[in-house]
Amino acid sequence: MQKSNLNSRFTAPKEWQPELFSKPGLFSALAAVFPLAEQTDFPSPQLLTLWLHQHTALHNWSFVDSTKLDEDGRYYEDFISQSQQIPMRANNWHDLFGALIWCLFPKSKQLMNQLHMAQIQQFGNKERTKVRHKLTLLDECGVLLCIRPSQRFVLDLLRDHQWLDAFYQHKKQWEELNPLIFGHANYEMATKPFIGLTGKLWCIELPEQTQIPEGIKGYNFVDELLVKQLVQAELLLDNQQLSPLPLLGVPGWYKEQEAAFYADTSYFRPKRHKPDSSEATEASAGNKA
């Protein structure tokens, strides 16, 4: 696999690729809920609406072709809020995965739309506020990780960029951690995975004995927990949330995960530690000298 060219813009495959959902890896969680491997083409808005109604209580909501938004003229978030219609482009990986996230996390997606609207009504939509910026990061790149107290050390390793320890030395821990991708841009870029593919880690802390159900019930469970967090503005703006997470390093999400893989510091970057006050003073004195 080639490293990404930072000067080039990512382009998803133009064709439908059902084989993505028929083999173990990053897409396994989606394939366990939706019959994506059985589709011969991109799922239509009508089919996605059927899945939305099957898996959620949003029975009055629907996915529609993005031309409706173009013809309507309203702002994207405003259109969704008032019409209960979610526009999506045809044969588009980004919007397909966005629709699937609506099916898996309906309450969180509704709340995020409401939070965007509240910010727009207060500050306008010309510039994104810090709250809207964080919501967008979560929406596009978020990976949800439910952590019990006994697993907290893994979270600490991840936030300190101790990638070899977190992913490789403690890879058995990930069988229980079961991270869930929330950001649909993560899924889109994983259609053509590249060294550099990075998400944003969002932590949900659980009591030690909490058991997360399997399948769609598990998504519903986590959806409820995320909603409770998103209403706390101070948590949304917490700098510890949405820390970098190299997606190809997550055990089971990529095939080349030997110890040498994690030695690539251009991808698994060490954390930059800020110098303490004494170091900063010495550096300043040295520069003046």
C-alpha cells in the first residue's frame, strides 16, 4: 500500500464494490446489520429509507435525492430539520455511509442537527462556531470507544500516542472494546485505504459491569449514551475528546498489523509534548543569546 500524497485529494471508487462487505475488516460491522454484500449497485434512497424505518423510530423520515435540496434552496441543516428529509447524492459513497450512520445512530444524528440549528440561529451560518466545528469532526471522522475503568489504561495509551502498546501489545483488549465508527468520511476513505487514514476518538465511559448488546441493539444502546454526552457543551469542547486515531492500526481493521507496521512514525506519530515553563524559559534565553 502506498502512503497518501498529502497534496492530492481523496477520490472514492466510482463503481459499487460489494466485495468490501464480504470480507473481515473495517466494514464488518456494517455488513452485520445491512445486506450490503448482496447489493448489485449503490442502495437507492428508497431502499435506505426502508432500512431506516426497519431499524429506527424515524418512520416519518426519509432519504431523498440531493436534487430536492438544490431545488428547495434552504440550507442543508435547515432542510433536514424542517422537512425530515435527508438529501443524498446518487451513487456516492460519502452520502451512502452518511445514510447508514443515520440508520445506526438516529437519536444522535437528530440531536446534532438540532445543535447545528441552534448555533445557526444564534450566530448565523457564514462561519462555523467551535461547537459546530466539533460536531462536524465527530460527524465526519468520529470513532466511538466505550471504556470501562479496567480498560482505562488503553485510552490513556491512545491519547498519549503510545500506538505499539495500545494496538499491538494489548490487542486482545480490543476484542471487548469493540470500537464503532460514527464518522461517515472514515468509511468513505476506507474504500481505498491509505497510510495516513486517521479518525477522531470519542470516549464514552461505562460502569465496569456494563454489557453492550450485540447487533443493532448495541448501536441503540451506544446511541442513547452519545445523546446524553452531546447535550453537555463542556464535554463537546473538551480537548481530550476527538483525539487522533490511526484507523488502520485498530486490531482487525487492516491486514498488515505486525509490530513493524506500528514502527512507521510518519503514520503512527509520537505525541508532541509541550515544554514545561523552565524548558520554555531556557529556550527563549538561548534564542536571545
